[in-house]
Amino acid sequence: MKILYRASKTEEICNDLKKATKYMGGNKPCAISLLARINALKSADVLKDIVNMPPFHFHKLENKGKKKNLEGYFAIDVKTRRDKWRIILEPLDDNENPFVPCNIDEISKIVKKIEIREVSDHYDE
């Protein structure tokens, strides 16, 4: 799968162990897991390959009174459900545009491109 990044800082965090470790407060095991998740995303043929992997805990994000509009965004855990880090991503069509509407059950078999919006501490949002 092809991965695009919303920001160059996010791309650096997702591809450089030293920067990921620093960003995650020195938590090297989580940083290693982040890079492993990115490699799994790159290796997947389509998004459905990731959706079907229970350890990733692929899930839709919802607007819960926060200031961010999370419509069409999904997340996977960086390490486990107990860890606070997650990768926020958006499925893209072949022209690198978001799907509207974004019904993951219908599109996951054809999505070959995603954009990573951020790696976030979901307790800090």
C-alpha cells in the first residue's frame, strides 16, 4: 500500500527510530512498534489486510465534542490497546482523494493508498 503523510514531521516520526523514540517520550519499545506498524501498512496490498488483523485494532474515529473533525478517519494501535499511542489515517482513492462517504466495509478491499494524519497520544487530545 502507498502511504502519504499529512506533514513532514509525521513522516519523520514514522520512519526514523530516533525521532519516534524522542516523540514518544523515550519509549523505545513503542517507537519500534510504530515503525513495525508502518512497515505492515506498506506491505499490505489493500487496507482490508490491515482491517482484518485484530492486534492492530482498526477502528473508526468519532467526533466526541472535540475540536477536530474526524469524519472519514480511522486509527490503529501503535502497540496494544493498553498503550496510549495510535496512528490516525484516512483511506484515499486512486487519485489520492478521500472517499465521500467513507464506508470502510465497502472500500477496504480496493483502498491501496492512505494518508497518515498523525501519530497521537489519544489521551492528550
